[in-house]
Amino acid sequence: MKQAIFMLSLLMGIRTLANAQNDGSHQLPGNEKTAINKVLDDYLTTFNAKDLKGWEGTYQFPHYRLASGKMSVLEKAGLRDSASVFGPLQKAGWDYSKWDHRNIVQASETKVHVDTKFTRYRKDGSKVASYESLYVLTKENGKWGVKLRSSFAE
């Protein structure tokens, strides 16, 4: 029930931002776009390196993930182990991922919505699957990080 209420609130907030003329839709300074893209670059670099500590270093906490119809919440770093995070992906053939696109679609000084698509690849370079996603990054205590991921990935 809490997850349904959270999701409804999130969707209503996104819709409100999409309909607003000024709130959440203004352009970001170039240095903020650079910082946001660096977080996303670091996010995927550490993920591909199977560096769980580094990967979680790109998050804001609590960190939310909506996938396969379920909302998961990670309250703080260090609560998971690498085998449980990366093992199932590797078993499915995954070796690395690449961004296909990352487009900031809405922004404020402390939050951005990024329309993304990423592809998972096998070691031989063949494609496992591609997924469209929405990443929400927030700036907390002067630092950008990934607060929420909503994707069609499993």
C-alpha cells in the first residue's frame, strides 16, 4: 500500500512538473549538466566494474528502484553483497552495459529527470537486452546522485 501511494505521488509530481511552465523546466547551467553526466558516467563505470561500493557511491539515500512492478528501497550503502547484485546478471549472460541515450527532460536546481536507455551486452559484444528508464537525480548537501530509478529491466 505504501508503495502504491508513493508511486501515485511520484507520478502526480512528474505530471505536475510536465505541465508547469517554469517550475522544473528551466535550463541548467553547463557545469550542472556536466556534474549530472559525470554521476551517470560513474554510475555505469562502477556498475560495469562490479564495484558495489563505488556504484552505491553514485546514489542518494534512501535510494529507490521501481522495476518488475516492485518498488525496492535501499536505506543506506553496504546492505547488499556483490554476488546477489551482479550474480544473477552474469548468470543471464551480462558482462557490461552502455548508455544508448541520456536526455535531461525536466530540471530544477536540485532535481533532474533523465530519460535514459541502456543496453546490456555479453562478453563477445552481442546484445542481451535494451531498457528504457527514468532516472531521477537529486542534489543533496552539494552533491548530485541517483535517487530513483524506474526501468523496464527485471
